[in-house]
Amino acid sequence: MSAGLPVGITVFERGWLSSNNILLAGTDTDAVLIDSGYVTHATQTVALVEEALGGRPLNLLLNTHLHSDHCGGNAALQFRYQGVRTEVPEGEFAAVASWREEALTYRATGQHCPRFRVDGALVADTERRLGGLLWQIHAAPGHDPQSVILFEPISGTLISADALWENGFGVVFPELVGEPSFDDVAATLDMIESLAPRRIIPGHGRIFDEVAAALDTARKRLARLAIDPQKHARHAFKVLIKFKLLEQQTMSIDLWAAWRDATPYLETIRSRFFDDRNLQSLSDEILDELIIVGAARRERHCISNSDRL
């Protein structure tokens, strides 16, 4: 059990390449895992689950949303636990069932997610008994239009995915492709406040209970981004680069350039928000910003990740 949480909840706090994984496994209940991290860490994810379950089966695998850092371990977990049932948000079910990568954005973001099986849907505005506790499922659009969050009202525990972190929220990806979504973020923050959670398990970062402070931080950040969408776009561009460096650790200059040119989201951001720039100069400039703050290194023939975000 993670400190301060109801009995049977274990949180595997991961680095920023992988989302946190939440295991709901009461003594006499089915074992449920929420979110599975990125594919690069899939072996570690399986090992963490195996150790925590101590020989028990994993019965149910749920995804709050289908960004690659939240579901990249699904295939490995399905291979290890052959009978595990896998459910995704209702609006993503068809895309996963037929594995439409364009709809799932993995190629668009230059990331990877091995194909996995889907068995059912997580439906918003319903309740599910998971790990012996009754959880509410709520739609949480903004960062991702199909994202859901889960709330357990007796303990006041909220699994917030990327809708709310201690210091903000995830990139608002629909905004990057011309789908206005800042208002969705605001509505999701209001909904979270209305639930009055006492403790939040975010998609990234530590568990926290300073909910009012986190909501205030998120709203102030949202107000700044809504006033200056180009700032948000630049941040998103930087996040995509940093994520790739976290995945690869070191890339040759040629591999870096090939990834940059083959990643549609980078060109989409450039054309919508920086149409007076070419992709190479914009990406080099943003990479230089990462280098200046110590988040990346440029060497003679390669680009490398650094520990700082």
C-alpha cells in the first residue's frame, strides 16, 4: 500500500517517460492495473506488477487515455497475464480494435506503442467496483479528448491521469491541431474541484493532497497559455523533443534529423504557429533551449538526454 491511500492501492511512481501505474489489489479481490507506462519500460512494468502480486494473476488492465506513455506496456502485460481483460475509454475502443495508428497518434508524435488487444470500454458517468472499492468514472477532456479520471469518494482518492498534476497538467494536444480545447481543460478542473478530492494520484509525479494549491497553479497556467497559444505550442514542441531523448537517451545527428522530419506533429505545430520558420531551424532553436537549461547535450556526432527536465 502506498502511504495515506486506502488498503490495497499501490502506486508505482515512474519517471517522466512512463506514466505512474496504479495497482488496485485487495486481498480478496481481482487485481486491477491502471495505466502501464511506455514501451521502453515494459519489462520493468511487468516486473513491478509481478513482485507486487506475488504470484496472483492480474485480472484487469485499464487505461485512462491512450497516449503512448500510458499504454505502452499493455502488450507486455497481456503476454505475461494471458487472461487479463483490457479496457480503454469508450471513444477509443474502435480505433484500438482495428488498430488505427493515425487515430491513436503514435506515428504523429514520433512515439511507439505495440499493438494490444482490447476487450471492453471504460464508460464515463458510471461506477465500477475495482480492488474492492467503488470508483466513479468521469470524462476529463482537455489534454486528451477521450481521457477519463477515476474517483473513490469515501477516501476522497482521485486518479487524475494528466488532467491535473501537482504543478500543472499535460500538453493540450487537440489545440495543436486546431481543435479548441482550453475551455475543456477549464471545465475538467472545475469538475475535479466539485468532486472535492482529498488526495490525488497524478499521471506523473508524486501523490499529493494540496489539491487547492494544485488547482490554482493549473488555472493560472491555463490562463497564460490561453492568452498566448504560441507559448503552448512551443512548449509542446519542446516536450515532444524531450520525450524522444528520454526514450533514446542518445541519437546520432542523422537519426535525430530523420525523426524530426518524419514526425507529423512537429510540422503541424510549425505550420500552424511558426509559419515564418522552417522545421530544421525551429527544432534546432528549441533543442538549443533544452541544452541551455541542462535538459539535453549536443556532442560532435550525437544529441543526448540529460537528467534535468
